[in-house]
Amino acid sequence: MTFVHEPVLLQEVLEWMAVKENGVYCDGTLGGGGHSGAMLAASGGTAALYGIDRDLSAIAAATERLGQYPGFHALHGNFHDAKALLEAAEAPALDGALLDLGVSSPQLDRAERGFSYHEDAPLDMRMDPTQGMTAAELLNTLPEKEICRIIREYGEEKWAARIASIICEHRAKKPLETTFDLVHAIDAAIPKAVRRRDDGHPARRTFQAIRIAVNDELDPLDQAVCDLVDCLKPGGRMLVITFHSLEDRIVKRCFQRLQNPCTCPPKAPVCTCGKKPVVRVLAHGAVQPSEEEVARNPRARSAKLRVAEKLAVSAAAPTIGHGG
């Protein structure tokens, strides 16, 4: 795979990460290395950067692209396990960490990966094709009620029950094997009048939902963000780019909880729980792409960047696993 991918919100990431010489950074969603390369360049090539990706083709492309930087370290794995991966790599405490939760353009554009509803291909959708259940296996084995839940919760699709029912009708006759098998089931479930009024492809919400379920993208996200914050030095920054409301809501609430972890009753005169703020939320909410970027790269239109800065909890700088 040729990993040519335009990094979203690149200038904003560089601004809020405040990259410095000899800093230590983690890009938990390495992809083709666009954000990582820009951060390494901004450091004058002196930074150490640990790039994590579950896709071996992304690891290979980023390693080829960034191999000239002595501080670049590629780690194969899931950012959900970033803390353990960084510990295994003996990484020092971080000056910054980035998560870009979007599916990379090469994954979307390569038909055989099964992410696209525009081309017929094996119904896979795994970000790491070497492990886990494919979308076809998921849709052909899960109960109708669970398929409905996935499509409703992860795709925010109001026709979820009907789509799940049609999927089960289709698989009873012949297992779903390709992306077009799923597209045809969705087309059969959503009335033509509704499809005509839709401002995008009618399958996009269901494909998003199934992709999220196949790759377990949401459930571990809160803990993954907390783990990476734990790996930061005081003053280190945590940046997360999201592309849909479910991800953004999880990140926003996680940052809010880390900024205000007190569990005492609101009217309590004195805090007795002892929980202290871990981060300070920056950027006054979510940073969004400029009109110029959206015009140049339409896939950026739904992107949001949230930023938090680790607070000093002690005089001593933490090590990985002891930052919180």
C-alpha cells in the first residue's frame, strides 16, 4: 500500500503541541507519519518520537518516510495499549501525545480493505488485518438485536432496527461476504424517498458503526486517553483529533473529569474526596479546521481537536506508569 495521507489540522497540532528540541512525543495513531514527520521536523530532528499503529503497512510506510530521524521509533500495536507499549520500549516520560482517530485515506481508498461502500470488496474493515473478527464474520454471527444496537449506537442510524432485520433476512439465504452485500441490505431497508433526501450515501452511518465495532474503537478510548495523560510530564500536552460525535463526546468528558475529578456533593463546603485536577483543558473547546483546509481536503470537515495540559502534581518528573 502507498500511504499518501494528508494529515488533518496539521498546523493546529504543531501550534498546540508546542514541539521543542529534544522533546519526547508519542503519536498513538501513526498512519503514514504525516503528523509525526511534522513534529520531528519542528524539533529540528532532535526529538524522540514513538509512533504506534496496528496496521503493519502503515508502520512500513512511516518507517521508510521517517527513517532519517534517529529519534523515530515505530511500535506495532493498538493505541489502547500505548502505556504498555511505551513501557516495553523504555520510553521516558512524554512532552506530548497525539491521537488522530480518523481512518487514514489509504485504508479508505484501498478497496480490498473493505472500508468503502463505493466499491465491491471482501467485507473486512479490520485496521489490523492479521487479527480479530472481520465485518462479515460479525454480521453473519451476531444476533439481530446486537446488530441493531451497534448500528443505532455507533452509527446514530434511525433505521437501525430495519437494517438489522434485513441483514438477518439476507444472511439466512446467503452469508454476507462483500461490501456490496451490505450496501444492498441497507438499500433494501431504507425507503427510496428517504435515500433521495439523504445528504450523503445512505450506507455511511452503518459502515461507520460496523467499522467501530470490528475495531473496538470506542469502549477503550477513555482509558487510553487517561493512560497517555499518565505518561506525560507535568506541562506535557495531550491532543486528540476526533471525526464524529461519539468519539468527541468521550474525549470531552474524559478531559472534563481529569480537570475536575472531585466527587464531593456540589454543595459541600470543603472537598473531602481528596481528588486533585490532573489536567488543564486548553483551546476553549474544540479546534476545527479552517475553510481553506476543508476546501482542500473535504475529509477534514468533521474533524475536531481537543487539547489538555498535564498539571504538576509533584516536584519530581514522573516516569512512564507513574505520572498520575
